[in-house]
Amino acid sequence: MALLEIKDLHVSFYTDAGEVKAVNGISFDLERGKVLGIVGESGSGKSVTAYSVLQILENNGRIVSGSIRIDGQELVGAGEKVMKTIRGNKISIIFQDPMTSLNPTYTIGRQIMEAILLHTDRTKEQAYERAVEMLRLVNINEPEKRMKQYPFELSGGMRQRVMIAMALACEPDILIADEPTTALDVTIQAQILELMKSLQEELGMAIILITHDLGVVAQMCDEVIVMYAGSICEQGTVDEIFYNPRHEYTKGLLNSIPTTATKDQKLKPISGTPIDLLNLPKGCPFAPRCENAMKVCINHPAEPMVINENHVAACWMNVKKGIEDGNIVLNSKADDIKEGGGQL
């Protein structure tokens, strides 16, 4: 049994302008001890997926349907009393910006101890010792001194280490890291990522790493999910995604990575802008921005297609390739799509 199982999850936000369908039927499993990367542009549904697991959505957000299970326990509809036993103990999260996530009016020590006292049966003295131990674990020097300091007295890298210490204080099974290096410079980014990787190996926890940085994914992750417009367009092992991408959006992300191969080589961005989640198209959501889009892409969403046992992608180009290679035979449904104007 997978540690975390998400099945057909739909999440919407209800606004004055209408229903924003932020997550549209995603499914994936997370195994113990694995690092799963979720990548995509801003607004693709990465963070909403994580917040749905912890059920910390904004007031106008709601899980419309689907299932979220940890160790077989259903979380959707479980209620706040149950979720308080899950947050911190089973699942912890590192938010994007440590400066806004830490309370500026409380000392570092008080904030770490608060999490320990809330989720464990440790005494205040034991919580203090555990907090110091965690600060030492994340390589913060003079931890006893740091316990008495306020967030503004620490650097960005130090604050991020405090956030990691707080998240790991109760030894969770799953750590969700929501773009943990976004606000840090390159040198500190590398240190934080190496720290997370070493702690993950030492503690044996699973990590969901949410990021838009494919370099971070290549360095940290075992498996990757690529999201666009609230849907999973491709998922597989790191090697499959990087060396055998089978969705046009994934290819666009990889092609837009800066390289040093050619001095005068220009960046190749993905053209257009993300779609309006208030008005999702009836076909593939990436079709309006796709250079290889066919008519069938505009009119019909592609179903996930198994490329191999470690790789799934939802792109009509795979069906087209299969037909051209003779591996897929047009059935009556595909004939109907063809008659409707598709290039297949």
C-alpha cells in the first residue's frame, strides 16, 4: 500500500466571477521514502494540491470530489478534529516564504516549541530540548542563542532552516516542500536542497517537492508529475521525463531551460499565457499554446496513455505516433474523432 494515495481529486474556488476549477481529477501515489516532484507554471494547481492534502484551503476553496488517503485513512470529509492529528504528526509543510510564514512577534524557540507541544505529549522542558536538537540537526550554529532570537534577526537561509526544523520536529511521514528555495540565492539554495536530501535519507520520510525549477527536480526527485491547468499532463521517473518527454508542455518546459552550449543561443519560451481556469476549453488545455496542436486537441481532451510501466502522458501526439507506427488501430470512437475534424 502506498503511503499517500490521491484518486480523482477535484478542487474548486468559488468567486464572484464564477467557479475556478483549480484541480481537475488528478490521481497519484506516493511511496514511503520517495521524493516526488510536482512541476508546472504558476496557477497549474501544484500548491492547491498540497493544501488540499492538509485541508488548509482558503475559505472559498472546497474539495468537490475525490479521495485522499494516508496509510489507508481517508482524509476527505474527515473533519478538523481528525486533521489536527494528521498535520504535523503525519504530514508537515514548508511554505514558500519563511519570512511571512514565521510570526515576527514570537521568538524562534517559542514557534518550534509550540508545534511540538501541540502535536506531542512532551513537557515544556522536553519540547525545548527537542527544538534545540532540531536546530542543531539543520546545521544552525549556536542553537540555544537562536532560540531566543526573532525571525528578522536571521538571514533568509537561516529562516528556511528554521522552517525545516519546525516541519520535522514531530517526525512526519511526509514532508511537503512548497518551493522551499524560491526566495533564496543560488548558494543557499544548494545548501538547503542538500540538507533536505540528507535529512530525507536519514529519517526515511517521503517528500513532495513543489517547484518550477527543473534543475531542482533533477537533483532531488525520484518521480515527477507535470501539471498544467489543474491537470496532470505527464508523470514518470526523472529519467523518463527528462530523456523521453511525451507531452508537448513538458517538452516546452525542457526547451526553455537556459543552456551554455551555444553562446548566442536564445531562450525558447512557451508562447502565449496560461488559460483562464474560469473557462476551461473542451479539449486539451495546452492546445492554444501548443505549436503542434491538431484539431482533435482543440475539441477532445486526451486520455492518459501508458508509455511504459514508469511513464504516463496525456497527449494526442502519442496516439498519432502510435497510429503512424502501426501500434494503434483506429476504432469506431477514434473514427468519430477523425470525422469531427481531427488530423489523426
